[in-house]
Amino acid sequence: MAPLYLQDKPAAVHIDDLHAGFTDAHWKMVPQACDFRICENRILYFYYLHSTFLPKQHLIQGHPTPSLIIMRNFFEIIKEGLHFNKFEVGDLVVVEYSCPLEDEHLGLFSQSDYLVHVLSGKKTWKTINGVWVLEAGDTLYLKKGAAIINQYFEEEFCLLGFFIPDYLIQECLADVVGKIPIQHNEEAFQFTAAALQSNHYLDGYFQSMLNYFRGKEKPLDEILKIKLKELLINVICSDENPVLAAYLKSIALAGEFSLPLIMETNYCYNLSLEEFAKLTHRSLSTFKRDFQNYYNMPPGRWLLGKRLERSAQFLLGESANVTQIAFDCGFEDVSHFSRAFKQRFGCPPSEFRKVSA
């Protein structure tokens, strides 16, 4: 099927606004809940918003393109989804999750810390400062924020997921944090994720949680909270993850979640200001006010500067094309990226790469 070209359309349009120009053959390929993006050459790309309708390719004629990854709220997908096998106590959510997704790459973010324990299959989690390949038996603790997930399709992916709200961390560690010798660690500020080494305790813990899912009745709310607190205390008492322990201690001692802890490790993702506000547990107006007070500039200007700095580093050290670098640094419009880059550095991205080589 030939690509569909659009003229004089906005950069993102909804399906209800775009009936003209589609043949019946086009519409058969596109479910009614999707988002559109116009990228280079003004070709129409479409992205499914619901996890049960995710294509492996983004271009209508079926060829791969540079990946403009749409970020999805992992916490809300699980919490609001009706078909997941899960237990909830407020914002504390425990889920046994068989992944129905078919996209090779996807973006996820969560306003809660979360822990994943892989039961089967394989996935890669990539944050701003690390990559973790997870297979059956592996466990990863992730700080609230965003990550890019790379999926493999040789085997069904299934996990146990634990969304851990800050209040539970604070409750859990309030009585023990002063009794545990946790050293200050500068790396805790840039912490995004940590792998937990498999041991007899963790193996037994996850098996005990699976037993709850296999039972006929939901465990009491207090039991779920106690089980999560047990896990957190064991993690923070372990000497295997000093950076994670220091990060958890900072959460336990903080009255309000640190705004720079989120911004400095998530600016490169294509998130809206509303989503950044959600990650920092603030309303949009409070987020803008606190951001201005801390950085002495509005968030939009700061994000643009940080993304341009990162793109310049990538142009000097990465072999990816300009379009992919723009997407990887949080831009969703390549033309806007090129204009902003030239205004900042005095030349277009492609020329910057040649001159600096």
C-alpha cells in the first residue's frame, strides 16, 4: 500500500478528524483508538494507544521508520485495566502480568516506584543512565520516571509487578532508617534503576506472592502492606545495592518528592508538562511554580536547553541519523529540532556533526 501524504495538517491529529483521504483499506488497518504523527516527508504515521493494539511497524506501507516512541503511563494502565490479575490497596498495586504488547519498542512511565520480577520471557529496560536485560528469575527496582522497553517475542513475557507509593516507603523505613548504617551516596541523585541479585529470600518471597494469586480469595489489605514493607526492609538492609538504599533513605526522609530527582533523569523523554507534574506528585500549576523557583526559568525553556545539549553530545558520539537522535532526546518534530539546534549552535545538526568530526 502506498504511503499517505497529508498537506496543511497539524503535527498530531485524531482519527475522528481525518476521515478524508482514507480508503476502506486504510481504515481496516487502524483501530478506532489511535494517535497519528507526521514526521519527515510529511508521511502519516500512526500509533496505537491501547496495549492490545500495538503494531510492530509504524509506517502505513509497512516499512520501519525512526522510532518516535509514544510514552504510556504504566501505573495507570495497570491500575485502571480491568483484565489484569492484581491486588490494590490505594496506590499500592501488585500485579501478575502477561504482556499482550506487540511493539518491539515502547515507552513507559510511572509516578510510583515499581519493581518487576520476570517469570518468563525477556525484555530490556533502558533509562537515561543504564540498560538492563531481564529474563526469567531477574528482578529490577525502578525509580518513578520513564524508560524505553525493548521486547522480544520468542517467548511470552510474564512478570510480577509491585507499584510502591512513597508513603509506604516512608512508613516502612520510619522506624528503621536511623538504625541502619546507610552511607550518603552522590549517585543516589542520578539513580534510575537497580537489579536485585537472586537469593533464597527473594525466591521465597516471590513464590509466596504467587501463592496469593493462585488462591481464591484476595489477601487482607494489611497483609499486602506488610509483605511490601518486608521486601523494602530486606532491600535496604542488603549491602548489595548501596545506591538504591541511599535513594530509598532520601525518600523516607523527604517531606515532598524532589523535583530535580525527576527532571534530571527524565528530560530526554517525550513527556508533557502535565506528565512531568504527575511524576513529581504536583498539580500542573504547583509544578510550574516550584520549577521556576528552583531553576529560575520556566520548564519549557529548561527542557529545550537540556535536550539540545544531549542531542549535541549524541551527534558527536553516535552513528544514529539526525531524526533518530531528535526522537531519542525528547523532540517529536524534526523540523522544530533542526530550527532550535541551529539557533543554539549556529548550524544545522548535520553540519554540526561534520564540522565537529
